Amino acid sequence: MMTPIISLFLKDEAETTRFGNDLALALRQGDCLALSGDLGAGKSSLARAFLRAMADDDDLEVPSPTFTLVQSYDLRIPVSHFDLYRLGDPAELTELGFGEALQDGICLVEWPEMASEELPADRIALKLEHEGPGRRVTIAAPDKNAARIRRVLAIRDFLDAAGYPLAKRRFLTGDASLRAYEAVYPGDGKRRILMDWPPLPEGPPVLDGKSYPKVAHIAENAYPFVAVANVLRREGFAAPDVYHVDYEQGILLLEDLGVDGVLDVQGRPITDRYRASVACLAFLHSLAIPRDIHVTESHVHHIPDFDKTAMKMEVRLVLDWHLPWKRGGTPASGAERDEYLAIWDGLIDELETSEKGLLLRDFHSPNIIWRENEKGIARVGLIDFQDAMIGPTAYDLASITQDARVTIAPDLFQQLMDDYLALRRAQGDFDEVRFLKSWAIMSAQRNCKLAGLWVRLMQRDGKPGYMKHMPRTLSYLSVALEHETLAPLRDWLVRAGIV
């Protein structure tokens, strides 16, 4: 029997609904939520609120499964709602398809005591009891499930402290990173975005006693995001305003820049929006951005350099992940590794005299919001720039002209390159030949990283969907390899069977 580890008081029906909504943000595929309590304790109310939040539909019809025993919902995560009050024999649970439902989604079970031995031992046991005018909720759950529930409750406390105690929360997105996002509706008709960025323990050392985020300069807390957002807004760019932030817990409430992107409904690039994004980038590269940014009275964020160590750390992903995958598990030989890394030593040295500036680092379709009613650079909403660095400006141009998740046709690629170069020439003091060499090196560096990253996401993280980007990534890499400076890398990749 699990020890109760979470207890909270719900003073009325509205708080019960709100808690049911919040639970929808905590549960994952494979979770079993067992709801117990006397008649009228609020099990059905909680289940109804959970399902409506999961469906993002406040009017979703949620019939009681008392007589059918189970009601299934095809939602963001499939949910099967079981009511076992009339279950004749616990063994009937198997006939109801409980095992398959749990494998594919979430099982919400009322009256779990009717088949207690048949339910998974690692279930989330939630008990509702009358307490004065309200209800007491007691939850016993495995540590990992309890941690998720505590997190959504911590975010609720954050919203309460920010002045939005009744705000409705809905899942917005999660990605390959460690951040998740919620849509927050405070009731004033203006949606906010909540960034959920929980702190993580220090990772294992990978180089010189440092963890991967420290070597690759990956942001580990909210200070870099707030710092860069503030600077971008001061320069007239459309970065989200940060309304409230808890740096210790990693929770931020942000301005909602909109829902439109730079792709059409088929996921194809919209030419005018990409051209406007490149124009925005050209303007950014004309500015001198400060290296040290005051975030709070006690904290100054220093924008790190995209240095040789970070660049080489990223291109090693080809050696560590892509090449063994390509060869059916056979790793690169010592000689192959040495030659590959020596080639990159030379290429990175070629960047020594390249133009340096602020890199947003992932300036591509997932991180660009289109704002049709704005003008100039304000039409291009910028997000997800917490890993910004100072380095060769050509890197961000490679990100957008070779969008990792979208096929940029050769004619659009040429149009974007021509637009950018024309704008930079008009600014004056622009070494185009040197810039194009830097672009080729940065394009190769980024695509070598991605070619390894897609495999790592599949093999280590169980996310095979990213492998669909592999052909595009290798095609983009081939374009970069056409530059004469990259001939040694091209030869190595051909011999390795990668391109």
C-alpha cells in the first residue's frame, strides 16, 4: 500500500473542477488514475473536469460509464473512463480491454476497490472525502507520478501568486527539449503562455569535468531567456514580454505572440513570411548586442561564445550516433575519429575572422510566429532563444535557409540568400566572400549535429519520429559541402558512406 504523499483541500465545486483540469497536465500515457470515495464525494465531477481539459472542450459530453463500465475518448492522449461499481468479477476487467487501454493511453477508474488486485501496483490512488463544506483529496503515487502532480500544483501556486487564481490551463506543446508549454486563460480574454522549465540535477561530465549543457552552452535556467528577450524588445524585435517569473522553480508567464507560423496548412514554407524572417535576421546582424545583460539586481547574464569546444562537441554526434547507426552498430575507428575531428579543427580555425554577432541558435519555423497586423521586424515573432550565443552570424542564416523540419526548395533557398546578401550589402562594410565561406562551414556544422541528433533521439530517447528529417538534413549538408573550403570534410563523409 502506497503512503499518501499529497493532500489538499478543495473548498467547492469550482476548485474540484480546477484540480481536475490541472491533473490533465500531469498524467501521461500508461498512467492509471484510481478514483475512490463515497457516493457524492466528487469522483464524477473530477473525472468530467479531467476529460474536458484533456479534450480542450468545456462542453464535452461525458456520460457516466456506470452501465457500460467503460467509455473511451480519442483525445491528445487516449483516455478510457472505467466505472467498476457494477463489475461482476474482477477478472472481467481484462475482457473490458483494460490492458490495451493502459498501454495506449490513460485509464481513469472509479470504484477501483471492485478490482483492486487486477489494477497495476504503480497506479495513482486518489481518494476524495467530505470535509466541512468542501473535499479533501489524498493522493498516493509512485515517485515519478507524484513529482508530475506536484509540479502542476506548483505551477497553480505560481499563477495564484501572479494574480490569476482562477486561470484555466491547457496543454500547448512539448518538444525534444526539457521545456513544456501551457496556454493560460486568466478570464480577461487575453491568453498567456506559460513556460514550464523545471531545474535538473547536474548531468555527468562529458569533457574536462563539465556536463554537456556547460560545454555546449545550453541554458540551464530562465535567466538567459529573460535577458535576451529584454534586449531584443529594446531593439524593436517581437520577443515575448515576461510578465512573471520564478527563477528557482523555472516557471515563466509570457506574452502570447500569436498562433500563426511561417508554414501553410500542408506544412510548406510561405515565401513572403520566410523572406520577412530573413530581413529580420539581416537587421539583427547589423546591431551590436551587449555581452553582459542585467536581468535582476543581483544577476547579470553573460552571453557565451559559440566556441571551438562547443562546435566540436556538437559535430561529434555524427561519430557517436550517426555512423554506428549507418553501419549497423559498428563504431568509427580511432583513425576515422582523429581525421574527422582534425578536419573540424581546421574548419573552425577558418571562422576566426568571420563576422560575429548574436546567434538565436535555432532560427527556423518552430520558433517563428507570424504577426500579420504588425509592420517591419515586428511581424516576425521570436521565441525559444534561451541558448543564444555570440558567434558567426552565418549560423542563423543557415538555420532558416535550411530549415531542419521543412524542405526549402532550391529556388526559395536562392531567393532567401539573395535577399539577405542584398540587405547586408546595403548596410555597408560587409565582406560577402568571407561570409559565404562562414555560411558553408556553419551549415555543415549544424547539419552534422542534426544528422547525429536524429539518431540519438530515436535510439536513446525513444523518439523515432525525428528520423523523417534525416534525408532532408543530408541533402542540406550536401549543399554546404559544395564550397571548396569543405573539400576535406566532403571526402571524409563520402568515404564513411554518410553522403
